[in-house]
Amino acid sequence: MTELDNPMIKDGVLCENHWQLVPKGHPELPGAANIIVPALLALEHQERIAQRNDIAVWLDSDEPPELIADQLPQYCFIAINFPVFSDGRGYSYARTLRQRFQYCGEVRAIGDVLLEQLFYLHRCGFSAFELREDQNIEEALLRFNDFSEAYQSGGDQLQSVLSKRLQQSN
Amino acid sequence: MERVAQFRQQTERYLSGEISEAEFLPLRLQNGLYIQRLAPMLRIAIPYGMLSSTQLHKLADISRDYDKGYAHFTTRQNLQLNWPKLAEVPDILEELASVEMHAIQTSGNCIRNTTTDQFAGVAADELEDPRPYCELIRQWSTFHPEFAYLPRKFKIAVCASETDRAASQVHDIGLHLKHNDRGETGFTVFVGGGLGRTPVIGTRICEFMPRAEILNYLDAILRVYNQLGRRDNKYKARIKILVRALGADAFRDKVQQEFELVRGGEMTVPDSEFQRMAGFFTTPDYESCDAAAVSTAVRRQASDDRAFARWLERNVSTHKTPGYAAVTLSLKPTGIAPGDATEQQMHAAAELADSYSFGELRVSHEQNLILADVRQADLYPLWKQAQAAGMATPNIGTLNDMICCPGGDFCSLANAKSIPIAEAIQRQFDDLDYLYDIGEVDLNISGCMNACGHHHVGHIGILGVDKKGQEFYQVQLGGDSGHEASLGKVLGPSFSQDEVPGVINSLIEVYLARRQGDELFIDTYRRIGIEPFKTRVYSND
């Protein structure tokens, strides 16, 4: 097992997670540094957040990115929560962030994030992953390579078979 | 093969307890594995129903080595094994992979097998062969990273002719191939059709989507559904409920908004790619022949042999190439679960395909097997061999060519048995002359309201219901899955199992008494309405 405290995966490597999640319904914006605040709280305190550079935001599965579209650059990163792994809305939210809002910063998966989901999450544009505690995080690194080809274009580097073929024929 | 390795590793982790039941569920479902009433069930994908003889031989071997020597062809052109062992499933998947087959996305809340017309490529009435488009959609939907955890399952059907033989308007998305006035190819897009508890005919949301943009448009529809489809109640999670809740116009607007973002993007398909796809579906090496002479010879054989004549009339369809025909091998003999085939029958069908149809077969959504490219000169010997294999029952399109789900004998969802009902009706109508006189009737049977037997769109639909622990059957009339798609109306209070064949007989008698000219059952029903049928059936009490 890894020796890291609170390990996570970021840009394909294991690292320590130094960020604290602020739960939904928290009454105030905490003063502590490196906090991930829920979207509604973030919206309430937009002006204070604009003056700080140690705040990230998290969207729950019923909170589409449109909600915070105007303030994206203010956050250190955007986290998307999976309340249960089978709730697939977050995949479309990540695609929307990358595609519609051209967001280039970190998009982090949090919540019920399992080994089996990593390949697809990464393809949809997630770049950081806080796995559920019981998941074997070292094995997780292997899961990004489950498949070597893809038929679809995605938010990652894997090129679709179609676009490869067209490139070759040009 | 990467997928087989992945699932083997997942199954091992599940069997060792590392993956929980709940977490294994979507993994096994996406590999086609259900846990059923008596055993696991594995559903094998047959993309748009196309099979090579090599593949069918392999399926026969698999059903012998890993199951009880038979398998079940489904209404979505797939194949189900009803008794595999969980620990052996990775081995089965490996065997399948050796003939380029798999069970990926045949179950679970993802995009399922894309289905089409069983006569694709040979039907005289089609605008274009729909299969290259099905293949394109198959590729796009396979391992689509964004849509593996949808609110609910998602089914797409493509049709390319006036007669909709793919029941496309009762699919989550139905695509009707069209040519515009400049001769370009595109699709009319229907969304939100479906059967199940809330049967709905699809809503047309786009009149003409050029083929180059079709994948982008599908992405847009799925993205709207993935974000807004209900996830709190699985019975309200299909896209049809979302389309209804938002209203067709609002739904269309949302799709349009997403579409504008991806229009012309990386998944736009250039003409060269369509040409490449079409290259996989070349016409076989047809022989030219004196079609008139062949047809005279076949007519002579038919006048000498009444049984052959019956089979010709019911099981042989026209072909766009002179001198050729499409043959339907019936998987509906009386007393066998509709759609079931034994290991021996699968081998026999594969051999017939090699001898007479360029080594290729199709599965129809009516659960039969098709040999699509048969020389008319070969019909007679083919018929003899099909007869010997028990696949020449001359009942295609008749009341006895029913669609039927596995029902309470196999399925843990069912309220009632469906196969014994099918058999009792087939026995009621065992006189072939009477059966032919009745003509074309779609009779569909589902063992519960999940409607796997498509009862809503049967001209006569039968639905198994549970009344205080007893199995009863509700009868519906007037459904249709074709171009003029419609949903059946309930006749009245339900019946016991024993009563059903008699009820069907009464309905048929009303039709025979009231039909005008060569009106089909559905036409008479549309003309006279449900009342005469109701009166007759319930006055018998």
C-alpha cells in the first residue's frame, strides 16, 4: 500500500490530497485554506471568493456546471460529486465544462468513485480522482489503460478511431 | 479481448468478495449477464441481427458446452443463454471473441444493440441499405464513455423502407432513412417511443438530419437525457417520460442547443467514411439466371407439392435481385418456446447458410432466422433440409408466428407464464388452411408489463397479470409496430390461462364474419372498432 496520507490520483500519478471538503448546508464560508465549497455556498460568497486563491468548488449530481459558469476562473479546480457510482450525470457535466465552457483547469471526481469508472471518467475530461476509501489506489493507476482504442472523441488524449483513420488517409 | 480480460479480472474480484454485489451488478450487466430466477442469463450481442455461419456454429457449440444445448433468439435480434455458470462466463466471452462476438452492452443502463430490418440490403422497398448506418452507430455507442451510466437502458432502431420492419417507433430513438429533394441522405428522428409500463409511440423531433451530423445529433439527445432523465424512480426513467414531462418542443430545443455545440465537430462523418462502411456490406456474387424459367420451375414444384406451396407462400419473401429470394426459417413450431433453437438446429441453419446463402444469416425481431440471398432454384432442396431440421413450419406472419418473451418459466420479473399460452394458442390454430385463411396477424405475448413480448404493438396483445397470486391474462386489440404504429386497447377484464385460446378464437371469428374482401385483421379492427369484439367475447359468459 501507498505510504501517502490521504492519497489521490492527479494527472496520472499518485499524490497527497491537501484539500478539505466543505459539506452541503454549511452556514458560513470557512476561513481555512484549501477548501472545496459546495456550489450554492460559493454562489452566496462570490465576492469574498474572488479575493482568495485557495478555494475550489464542488457540484453535486443535480447541479449542472451552468450554475457556476460565470465564475469558473475564480476556483482552483472544479470537483464533481458522484453520490452513487451509477449516477452518470457527472460524466456529461465534465464534458460540458471542457466542451462548452472550454475549461482547461482541473476537474476532479469525488464521492463514490470506483476503479471501474476511471477509464470512462478520464475519457470525459476528469483529470483528478479522489477514490472511495476502500478502493485499491495503486491498482487504480492500471485502470486508465483498460482499453487502447476508442470510437468516440473525448476530453482526453485518446484519439477516436475515426479521426485517426481520416488523418492517415490525408 | 481487452474487455474479456477486464471482465475476467472483475469476476474474480467479485467471487473473492472484493467487489460487492451492488458494484458487480452494472459490470456484469454491461457484459450481458443477468441473474435470473433459476440461473444467470447471458445475452450475446448480434449487431443488427447479422451472423456468419462460422459465428452460428460457434454459438451452437457454446450452447452445448456451457448450457443445456439450446438458446433463445430475442426480439432485439440477440441471443440468450439461460443456464450458463457465472464462473464460466469469462470463458464463454473468450470463445465469443474468437469469432468477433461479445455480450457488451446487451443489458444495463447503457446504449444497447442497434437493430434494423431483417431484410436490409435485399428488400425491394428500401431506399438504401441501413446496415452501414447501424454499424456506424454500433461503433459510436460501444464503450461511449459519457453514456455508460444512463438513467435507464437505451435502444435505437434504424429503418430504411416504407414498411417499418424494425418497430422503430417504439424505440428510445427511431431513425427513418430519408432522401431530401437534393438527393442527400439523412434521417427523420423519432424520440421517446417505447413499450413497458408506459407504452408510447415516438415523437418526431427532427424531419431531416443530414447523415454527416447524425452522430453529433445522437450525442446531443443522449446528453440531454443523461442530465435530465429521472433517476429517482426506475419506472419513470426512460427517455419517453422525459420527452413527455418537458413537452416535445422544449425537449427538441434542448437537444438543438447541445447539438449546436458539437455540430461539425470531431464526430462529423465525411462521405468517405460512409463509403468505407458501405464497403463492408457489399452485395454477394449473385448469379444471373433466366428468372422467368426459374419461377416457372418453382411454380411447378409448388403445384406438385402442397406443403412446399404453403411454405413458399408464408416463409419466402421477394428479393431485389431477379432469381433470388429471402427465406425465413421458422423458430416457432408448436410446443417450443418461440425463438428457441437447439444446438442441432443452429448447426443445421449454419450449414444451410453455407450451402444456399453465401454463409450469412440474420435474426429477425420476430425471433426467426433469415437466409437473405437464396437462389430460387435452390428453394425446394433448401425446404427439404429445413424441414428435416424442424425449421420449416410454414407460419411466418400468421397468428402462430407469435412474439413471446421467456415469461414466468424463466424470468424473475414476470407475473405470469407466457410460453404455455403461446403453445395453447398454436394448438388451437393447428389447421393450416384455417390459419392461412385468417392471414397476417401479429400476436404478441408478454409475461409482465415490462413488455419484452411487445404486447402493446401486437394486432392482438396478451399481457400476463398477477391477481391475488393467480396468473391472469389481459387481452389488447389494435396495436401495430409498422409504419402506422399504434398501441393496443384493453378489451376488458382479464382471463384465466385456460380461457385464452377460446378468447382468441372468438376474436378471430368476429374478424372472419366481418371482414370485407381481403382486409387483414388489423384493417377490420380499425374499421369496426373494439365493440363487436368485446360484445362477442364477454357475452359468452
